[in-house]
Amino acid sequence: MSEAANELGSRKHDPVPEAAHAQLAEAVVNLPLRRSYSPVVLAGLVRLIEFVLICIVGIIVYIAYLRGLPGEDPAYLVAIPAVAAMTVTAFQMFDIYHVGAFRTMVQQGFKLIGGWTLVFLLFFAVQFFFKLEGVYSRVFFAGWYVSGLATLLVERFILSQIMRRMTAEGRLDRRTAIVGGGEAGELLIRQLGQQKDSDIRICGVFDDRTDARSPDLVAGYPKLGTVDDLLSYARHARLDLVIFSLPVTAEQRLLHMLKRLWVLPVDIRLAAHTQKLRFRPRNYSYIGGTPMFDMADKPIADWDIVVKALFDKIVGSLLLVLLSPVMLATAIAVKLDSKGPVFFKQRRYGFNNELIEVFKFRSMYTDKSDATAATLVTKGDPRVTRVGRFIRKASIDELPQLINVVFKGNLSLVGPRPHAVNAKAGNRLYDEVVDGYFARHKVKPGITGWAQINGWRGETDTREKIEKRVEHDLHYIENWSVLFDLYIVIMTPFALTKTENAY
């Protein structure tokens, strides 16, 4: 990308043809990507690891010195986890639970030593004021202090090496697009670049303006196209963050762009670095030292992703085992009823509009299968087999999608239903019928969903049906919780009794 940027830099005042923008954007999209990790989740895991390590070291010292198990002495059974919890709290207060601290072993090591020492001083103070001197062994605490400190320093050294390697591989980067070039965009990029230990990786600049106010190179980064190009770019390359460098006074321009970008599964921020009117600090979020207004957030991020993934794997595996007799019987019935394979694979839209293949039991005659769903299945459709009519009405044909959930990971148990690539309402594609249709792809699609248990399943032959389905999908996305997922899973069998729209 640097060669492309240099080429643009040599003629930055001349307009670049749209084809050149497209080629450059395509080159950036095709750069190899590695899976990234949430800094919030990583910090939480480090907290948990250090809590467990401190407890383990305390137990080992107790066994080595007092020749028993802490459970035999309630005082130590309380002290060991209490000191571990106090240590994690102290480290949080000393601000060493963030990615920047994980990478700098020497600088943060002194804070770690200070926090660990403070915890033991506090514990000794508690013993003194509550007259517990004879309850705890001073030799035990001295041994725990030394061995625990050594363990934590070794752990942090190993962690720093891991984090440096992950940083070099780009696994901690937030891939960022800047909307708006010119002086404001250049100032924003330079401010972000000056921040120490920044996780911002700028992929390019997008701007609808094509005149001299928006040059083709902004602070060394190429302009890759317009906001419409950004929509297409974000669907082919992983983006985590979009930052507007536009002034708040450009209200109509901001609203117009936000209306197009809100369908993306990214965080959207408005930089306040050029605003003369300053609000209180709590009114801003910050990227480094740069103030931002929060315009939109990913609906499911950080620990929510972990919780939802665990829910899918655990509950999905249980359902796969419990429903295996039904799936086996269905497979036999499909095979005996008509020639052809038992399973039917169909390409559908998944998270962020990516194409995925989902499994279903075959419900149509093999020579009449419609892999792209160009024609909706209607009542009495001659393409559907006898077994197919029954399993479609009961939604048994969808059960193989548990394989997608448990093994492939491209479906969730609960979420907006994935639609086939050419699915239509009437004679129009869904995204042509419903404004903001692709916002339902901000989360991973599901086998069942809020729309399905509210009766909006089956045929979508009218505008109202697809609008209602999308409306319920967006309600689910905005109000997601693991309890909401559990409620939808429990209510799904009851919703399947209503088969008037399922053919």
C-alpha cells in the first residue's frame, strides 16, 4: 500500500481517476488479515489468570510450610482469595490492566511491585487493628509475598512477549477508516499517529468531495473513494471503527452519511478535535487524547461476543444431541421419499453481508431445487416433495443448521434469519424493498429469532411481511441479551405450531 500511497503523493494535487481509487481500495482489501482480539476481553483474561496464579501460589506456600490444605484452617481459606482479589483491585487502580501496560514490562513492573506490596501492607494493618497477630503465620505471608511477586513478574514478562508479537502481527489493531479529508482529516490523522501505544490502524480516507478541499493523499494516507465505496469496502475487509473528521456544524452532511453507514457492524465516532466549543470531559469518549462523540456502537462486542459464542456452542451441542433421533429419522425419510442427497446447501447472507453456506434437509426434488431462492416456495408448490411439505411446515428442515452453529460458527442459535441471495418480496430484492435492510446483518444470523416467534416466518411475498421481519430483527439487535436469546429458544417450539405461512 505504501507504493500506491507514494505514487499518489507525487501527484496529490491532480485528480485521481475513479478506476485508480477502485484499484487501490481493492489492493487494500486484499491485504492479508489475521484474527483480531478484543483488548477488553484480553484485560479480563489477564485479571482472571493473575487472580488464579496468586491463589495457587498461596496454596503451595501453605502446603509447603504448614503441611496441610488451606481448607483445614478457615482463616487461610478466607485470606488467600481475599489477598488475590485485593491485588487485582490494586493493579486496576495502578492502571496496569490495559494492552499498553502488557507490552511495557520494565515501566509497568514498578507499578506491579508497588501494588503487590501495598496489598500486603494493608493486610498486615488489618491484622494489627483487629488483633489477629496470632491467627496468621508471618513466615507464611513472607514466603507468599516473595514467591507471589516472582511469579507475577515472570507472568508479566511472558505476557509482554506475547503482546509484542500480537501487536507486530496486527492482532490488536482496530482497523479504522477516516471519513472526510482536507485539513480537518489531516489534523485528526496526525493526532492519532502521535499517540503512544495506539491500536488505531488507519486503512484509508473516504470523502464524497472531489474538489481541491479533499486531496487524494491525506497525511500520507490515500483517499480510497466515497462513502458509498466505504460501504462496499467494509463488506469485503474487516473494519472496526469509522471516524468522521467533519465539523459538527455540517449537520446535513453528517446525517446523510450516517444514514448510509449505520448498517455497518462498526463503531462510529465523530472527532471533536477541531471544535471550538468544548464540553465537559465526561461528554466525550477518547481515543488516546483525542475527544470523540459516540455516534454508533457495535451491537455485540467484547465480552458479549464471548458470552453469545459460549451460549451457541453449549446450548447448540445439547440440542444437536437431543434432536439427533429426529434428524436421523428425517434423513431416512428424505432418502426414501425421493432420489438425491439428504442435505441441501444454500448460499445465504451472513454477518456483515458475507456469503455463507447453510445446511438444510432437502425438501424439494433434486432436479427442481432452487439454490438461490429466486422463486419463493408457495402453497402447494410442485417442487416440494411429500416429506418436504411436512418438514418445512414443522421447520425440521432447518435442524441441520445446528451443524453451522456448533462446528462452522457462521450461524448463531438466535439472530435474524439468513436470507438467500436472490430472495424477493414480490419481484423486488429485499434490500430494494426495505430501507436499511442490511442493518440486520450487523450481527451473526440465527436459526430462530424474534421475528420467527412473533409469527413472521415462512413466505415473504409482500412488502409488509419483509418490513415486519426486519423491524423485529432490528429490535432484537438493539435489545440483545443472553436471557433474551434463552427466551427465544424456549418459545420457538410453541411458535412452530403456527404453520399458516410455512409452505
